[in-house]
Amino acid sequence: MSEKIQSRLQERSEAAFAEEERRGTMLAAKVRTAALCLVLFWQAIDSPETGLTYYFNLLEIFVFVILGGLQYFAARKHYIGRRLQYVFVSVDCILLALVFTLGSPFDDDPLPPAIAMDTARFLYFFLFLMQASFSFRPSLVVWSGLSIILARLGMWLWFLSQPSVFSNLDLEEQTIEAWFDAGSDLNFLFLGYAAAELLVVLIVSAGLAIVVARSRRLVQNLLSTERKRASLARYFSPNVVSQLSNSNAQIAAARQQEVAVLFADIMGFTKLCENASAEEVIDLLREYHDRLGKAVFDNQGTLDKYIGDGLMATFGTPDPSPNDPKNALNCAFEMIDALNGWNEERFLSGVEPIRVGIGLHWGPVVAGDIGNERRLEYGVIGDTVNIASRIEHLTRDLDAQLVVSDELVNAIRKSGCVANLDRLALAGYQEIRGRGSGIKVWVYSAT
């Protein structure tokens, strides 16, 4: 079951990243298109070319503007898939290589190889590498680097295949002086530059891919931690949430342990709400649950569930401590005190007071995640839970706000923390449904 849950969470994370990749692609395409529009405008007013060559050069830039617009449109309409993104990167690199290599067919005096292969022009390829990094996908960054390397390598091979072009390997003397002398010829290409360029692209693309992968992993870890904290915060007190989310503790695995179980329920809830509107009932429950839930968390308890006008809480989950019995009793008294303060406010507002019945029991339970892969909740099961629920029902018979089992009282005494025990009075053995013999209980009533 846990493997299925992890798989579903992984799918959701991948879907979230896919959406961020799409948004990143849109942003990169917008930035690229805006930048190229500026370049196109500047080229239009500042180009020294004339005639058909002038318009062809503008057309070359406009083609890249159109490609950027297509990428933005495809990402916005969810047409762009992972394969199409790789195609766009390859097309960009190939087209730029062709533009620098072939030049304008209308130019009677094309650029010589040494100028066409100038390093300043080569830097334009890094714009595609930057654009790929917006995708938040390391593989696309690596693919962009490889596409640049292949495109640039193709340019070098094309020019070296021309009959008038020669390189440092063609020189009779392989000396620095011979290289400098040959450098004055615009048909000379120094292969050392090619090696340096390709190495730089390889290093930069690998570095960017590592940075993107690291950022992606960081976001995944943050999402996982926040998801875990949000899930834990539904049940555990804030300090327990911090402890669990900052550790590798596993709370899903079922285990048996001794805990204190608390049930609380509003007495006469149906009569209290018979003339109230739906909104008033919900507002009442929210204020009631807020006060009782705070008492649970303030005493290191785990909020198991809300049950209509009641709730169930445990003390000793996920990890037991010697103070669990004491914390459970303290929580019960804090709930009563909180409701007494609330009732004073309700009295001033002219509405009926709230009276709660609380049952406490101590014993063994099985704790862990309960449910299936579609819905899981951390909870406890066992006879101790059933008895605690029935002890809570004794509050009506005994006209008490709090009924505590003798097992919990003894657990408090064993821990040495006997505070608040003097507020309880022994009520003897009481019969409860499902038990052949009675159970010894203690009671508290403020009235």
C-alpha cells in the first residue's frame, strides 16, 4: 500500500513540475521573442546592408522571432510536449549555424571563414542554453548543449572542407610564430579555438544541468516536507510536527503501544441546535472544536478525529512518554476551563451554555495509518478505544463533566505526576455496555 501511495505522490510531483516546465517555457519564449524584436528593430535602422541582402538579414532574425512565438503558443495551449521541446532546441541551433555559415545568397561579397567563425558570433548559441534552463529539466539543458556542439562542429567541418580554407594542421611549421603569420589570412582557421569552444559548451551545459537538477531536487524536498507537515498538523501538536518532519521517523507502520484515549461530546447538542440555522450550527462547532483542539495540542496530544459535536484524541502517539497520562488529564481540565470561559461569553450574548462530557481511559492500542491508497488517516484501534468511548457516555448517567478510568489514574500515580488527581472523586464500579464486569471510574463535576 505504501508503495502505491508513494507512486501517487510521485505522479503528482511530476505533474506539478510538468506545469512549471510549461510555464518556464512560456516565460523563456516571451523573453526571447521580446529580445529578438528589439534586435530586429535595431538591425532595421542600423544595418549597413542594402537591397535584397538587407531584407534577407531581417528575414533571418524574423524567422527566430516566429520560432519563439510558436514555442510560446504551443506551451500556452498545452500542445508542446517533451519531444517537441527537444525538436525546437535542435531547429534553433541548426538554423543559427546555417545563418552564420551560408550568409545571404544575395551578398556578392560573403564573409570570409575567419569572420564567420568569429567567437563573438558563437556566443549567440548560449542564448539557447539559457532558454533551455528555464524549462527546469536537466535533460533538455544537456540536449541543448549537445545540439550546440554538433551545430558548431558542423560549421567547422563545412568551412574546413572548402578548397581555399586551411588550418594550423596544414602549416609546414607548427610554431606560434607560424600561427600568427597565418592568422593574417582570413581563410585561416585555428583549430585550437574549436576545441576551446566545444569544451566550454560542454562544461557550461553540464554545470547548468547540475544546477537545474539540484534546484529541482530542492523544490521536491521542500514540497515533500511541507506536504508532510501539513498532513501531520491535522493530528499532532506543532512541536511534534516539527520533530517528525525534521526526522526520518515512520509513523505509518502499525505498532502496539499504551496510550491515553480521550472522548469529548456536547451534552444535549440536538436540543441546543434545534432552532439554529445551518450557519449557526457550523459556527458553533468551529468555535467548540477550536477550543478543544487547542487544549489537545497544548498538552502534546494527537487529534485523532472530529465526530460531529465530539472529538477523539490520544496521548502517547506517535511516540509514548511518561507524561502521557498526566497530559491527558490536564487536557480534559483545560477543555472544561476553556468551555467555562466560553460560556461566560455566551451568557453575556444571551445564548445557552455549552456542557461537555469527557471520558478518559488508559490501555494498549494498535496505532498506524488506517485506510487505503485513496484515503489514509493516522489513528488507533482496540478495546481501549471502545472503553474510552463508553466511559464518555457515563458522564450522562453520573451527571459529571469528566469520567476517568482507574487505569488512567494508576498510570498517573506510577509516573509520579499526581497533580489534578485531587480534583477527582471515586465513583466506584460502573457497568458499561460490552463488558461482563464493571469498570472502576473517577469523576469530576464543577457543579
